[in-house]
Amino acid sequence: MNEGGRLLTLRGPPGVGKTALARAVVHRLSREGRRVRFASLARLDTRGAALAAIARAIGLSPRTANDAVVLERIVRQLDEGSLQLDEGSRTTLVLDEVDALRAEARSIVEDLLGEAADLSILVCARAPLGSPLEEVLALAPLPPRAATELLVDRAHQAAPERAIEPELAERLALRSGGLPLAIEIVAGWVAALGARETLAALSEGALALDALDHALDASWTLLGPAERGSFAALSVFRGSFDLEAARAVAASPQAAAHLATLVSASLVDVHDTIDGARYEMLEGVRAYASKKAKEEPAEQLDARARLARHLAAAARPRADLPSSWRRLAEERDDLVGAWEHAIDGDPRMALRLAVVLEPSLAAQGPPALHRKILERSIAASEAASLPDLGREHAAATIDLLFALGRLESLRGYHAASRAPFERGIALAERGSDGVRTAWLLAHLSRSLSALGRVEDAASLVARAREVCGRETDARLQATVEHALGGLHLASGQLDAAGEAYRRASSAARAAGAPRLEGVALLGSCRVHLARAGEANVEAAASTFAEARARFEVATDAFHLARLTAYEGGVALVRGNVDEAEERFARALDEVVLQDDIEGELEARLGLTLTAHARGDVRLAERRLDDFDLAARRTDDLGWGPRRAAAERTSSEAAPAASALTLALSRDGRSLELCSRAVDFGRRGPLRRILVALAERHHESPGRAMSVSEIRAAGWPDEKMLHESGTARVYMAIRRLRTLGLDPLLRTSDEGYALDTSVTVIWRDPA
């Protein structure tokens, strides 16, 4: 409370810890010798019952049903108690769970504070009392890190012998919504069942946070029928939403008033953003509201349809505007849900939603979802017949064909990109859409150049530039000039390439398109690096910094990942081998998540060169083998000369190092590589994978373990999607390499194995 304040309300959603905090205050004040009384008003329904509960809390027996008499006796008791304390001291009265009697509680509190001069009151409620005397302290769920720490601490207290892997602890804390009550419940399950088993049971619905639901039941009973309907309808939102979206989904003329009630009751959270107020339900509250919605399945289906219509009807966002990116970030999950709702029944709506979603998917992935939405939306559009869909939706189909072609080409699948590009060009020319035609021609030219068809690529760029001369679209000009720069760079015409990239950057800047400007700046960086001299290296570093700033504005995870690999190249040229290796390794992790084969090859080639710079021929050879394995997935012919140069560099390095010795215990916790200790900490999956690789090496040197075998070793008995399991295995192998085991590991078509030159020494018996 502020100086002189006498009424403080702890406000927050069920399970956030209001009562626990209030009891902690009681304990602390009591230890300081202060007079504190605690009264719960839970399950009371009249002013008289509340007064009686307060009377009993301060040591009185009401002995009458006359509210005025009971109030007078409470005040007298409080005053007499205050006289026994030091001058200036106050009695603190804590009133818990007042929500069912909010109006009555306010009048009682104001009466008590008006009559008892040395009284302070602490209230626990889901909504403020609304008294002019009141100060409100809003309690929010714990942030992810604090929630994870609390869960681990509580589980350890209950079962000290159980260790929780950090990844599992984070996922369990997320499922708990950051609510201390839910965390306490989940921690108890972890202590009894184990972390992995608890997470699986929660995912399958075998365990439910019933205690949190019981707490929410009290809030539900305080809502009117119409407010309950709005509360249940709003559960269809997966992320945050604005007032306009809430009105559309609730479909009630009183939707704004209902939303205000839900915010006041701490069932919906509100936060201010640069673009206005946004609302959101905590995960536990959303799950509860969804259960209520399922009691009326037809209404729940209608709410989903209303949300899809609302999102599809919104103005198409400008992909390069920061406000558009903020909106896409807030609405992304709901857009995906709306698309899933529409794809099988309404191709028009699904097509519109896919166009709105595409910029976010292009920049942030995941690639599998991106490809799925593009391919299914295009198929639905074509099955519905373009003439029936109209000109607007024909343009949307062209845009999605372009996006699919770009998705393939950016990730190194240039032959696969041709079909969607060429289909898009045909549709655009049929509709006399010159801008879209030129856009597609420019991107198709890059794929043809990568496939070695340089003359055909140059012809397409020339056609695109002709269109640019007739149009005033600066974004199109930037794209076409970037394609021209790529052709010049591939043919070694560095001056011409630099000029084209500068024109592309200028046009993108004029269009207010930071992401497109960042792409053009990357081209300029590559020109600088292709030129010798310290001045060009510094120019490249400066330009990379500019590009990073542009991609960060657009939250473009795809290009930020690839940019990290390019930055590793600058560090390597400067002679900072440690920094270069760190950047290449980090880039490799990031580009793999983006399914960016071009970025992966850039990072792998860089790692090969850092091994050469250290004089480690063995490691350089292994990394070049990894590069070759990855290079099979792209048809870009430009990687051949770069690979040959790296091989020549490696062949000139010093003689190979001596044989490697790996000493480890059967549980993988004790590990030394060539007498150097390696710290695995609490990395359970990595330990299990390494032990499995060592055992296979002992049984059959050189025989690889498949991805499925490694997945089973690292995460035994855990069910997961094939894509998820493959990604986990890949990331685990990457982590083993970065922990210092890169010289030991060999990659092949069959999977992964320890190198045949490795000697494994077991530190304890089998």
C-alpha cells in the first residue's frame, strides 16, 4: 500500500496465488508482532454471513442476526485491540475469496474503515471492489523462466531423487500457464509419475487440472447467461485478439460489455500495444472456457466460422510494414486455425486466409506448414475453377503459386520451383497482369541460373525489365534488379553486380520494404566478400549489419538464420576463427529448422574452412563429407566450384592428428575425449545417444545407427511425430558436435556412427 493507504486488493485470475501471497503477508506481519486477522468469505451468500465470518476471525461470537449490532461489535473489538498495540500501529484484516459477495464486501469494507481508525484491509479478489479507498495490485502468471524454476523446485522437494530435463520442465510449466496453483498440482504429478509421463498424460487428456477448474467454477457461476456465452465463444481464439475480433466472434450486441466484465473478473487479460488494446486468455482459463463451449457444439462451430470470416474479411496486410508484422505475429495462430476450418468447405475463404498468412510463414516457418498451406490452398482454388472464383481470387492463386515457387528455390530445390513459377506466369499473362508476370519471371530466372541455364535466365530478366519500364512499382523494380545482380555475380561481373544490387536497395527503400531491402543488401555483401582487400571486408561487415537491422524489423527468421552464416564468413576472413566457428555452428542449427539447404551448405562449408584454419585435416574431411551429404538435396550447380576450392584448401593442411580415445561410463555421465573432460550436465538425451553410439561401435565398428534407432535411444518410450523425431535427432547430433565431439562423429546415408579410428574405453563394467 502507499503511505496512508488502508485498502489494498490483490487482483488476479484463479490459481495465480492471491491467497498464498495474502497468507505470506499474514505470516510476515505476525512475526513482526503486528495484529493480523484472516477471514475467508468463500461460499457465503449474504452480508450477515460475511459479517459473522469476520467476527469469528477476530475472536467474537456473533450471537445475533442483527447486522448493525455485529458490525458495531466488530469495530469495538478492533478498537480495543488497537489500544493494546504500539501507538500508530494498525490491525490488518485479510478478506479472502470475496467475489461471490463483491457488492456486500465493498460496503462492509467501507463501513469498517470508516469506523475503525487503526484498521487496514487486504482483499483477495478476481475483480476490484470499486471502492474509492481502494488500491489494486494486479497479480500476473509467472514468466516462463520463473514458472519453470518453481516447478522444478516443488517437484524436487517432493521427490529429490527425480531429475527433470530442462526441456520437459519448460513444457510442463507452459502447460501450467504460469499459474502457481497449476504448477503445484503438476509438480505433485511429476513427483509421483515422472516428468515425461506427466506430460504425455496431460497431452492425452488422462490428467486434468481439476483444482484449477474448481476455482474457475466459482467465476463461472457469477456470470450471467449471455456473458457465459461470450466467454465460451472467445475460447476459439488461440492467441490474442482485439475488440473488433471479439465482437465478431461473440456475435452479441453486448460483446464489448461482456468483454469488460470478463476482464474485470480476471478471466480475460488485457494489455496495451502500440496498435491498441489486445485481449488474451490464460491457457488454463482457455481450456476451461473450451470445455464449456463443447457443451454447445453447434455454437462452438458457429464461433469458429465467425472467426474465420472475420479474419478473411480483414484488409490484406502489407508484408513490409512493421504494423502488419505485429498484427501477423498476434493473429498467426488464429489465422492458421481459421484456415484449417475453411480449407475443406470454403475455398474462397481458405485462399484469402492463405494469402494473409503467407508473409509470416515465409519469414518464420515452419517450412512444412508453409508448404502444406500453399499446396492445399492452390489445389482447392484450382478444383473450384478460377472463372467461378473471380479476378480477385485468381490473383490470390497466382500469389500463392509464386510463394510456392519461391519456397522451393530459396531452399535449394530449383527444379521443383519451375512448375509453380511457370503456372503462375501463364495465369498472370492470361489475366494481363504485367506486375505479377514480371515478378514471377525475375524469380524463375534465379532458379534457371542455379540450374546452369544462364542464357534463359538472362532472357527472363530482360523481359521483366521491360515490364518495369512500363510500371511504377518500386518493389517490383527492386526484385528485378536483384535478379540481375545475381546473374552478374554468378558470371564474375562484380562491378555490374554491385550496381544492380545498389539499385535494388534504393528501390526497396523507396517502397518502404525493409525485408526486400535486406535481401538486396545481402547481395551487396556477397559482392564485397568476392573482392579482395581489408576495405571490402569492412564494407561487407557494415552492410551485413544494415541487412540484419532490416530483417529484425520484419522479424524474418529465415534470412536472419542465413545471415548468421554470412557473418561467420566475415569473421573467418578477419582471422577470428573461434568467432567464425561459433557463428557457423549457430547458423547451422537455425537454417536446418528453416529447411534452408542453401543456408545449410553455406554453414557447412564455413565449418570445413574453420577446421582447415585450425590445421585439423581429419575434422575438415569429415565436415566436407557432411557437406557432400547435404549437397545431394539441392540441384544448384553453383556449389560445385565452391566445394572444389574447399577440398583443395583442406588437402594442403597439416598431417592428420593421432587416433582418438573416448573414455566414458555406461550411463554417459563421466566422459573424457583424449584426456579432456567434456561436461554433459543434465543433457539426458545426449548421454543416452552417445552411449548407444559407443555400444554400436564396440559391437560393430563403422556400422551406423539409423535416425529411428537414435531417436529411440535418446527418447525411449516417448511418442512423437516422425518430423519432430527427425528434427530432434539432427539437433542432438549438432549439440554433440558443438560440445567437442565433432571429430568422433561420422555421417552417412545410413545414419550416424563413431569414426572407425575412435577407441572406446568403458570406465565401469557392463
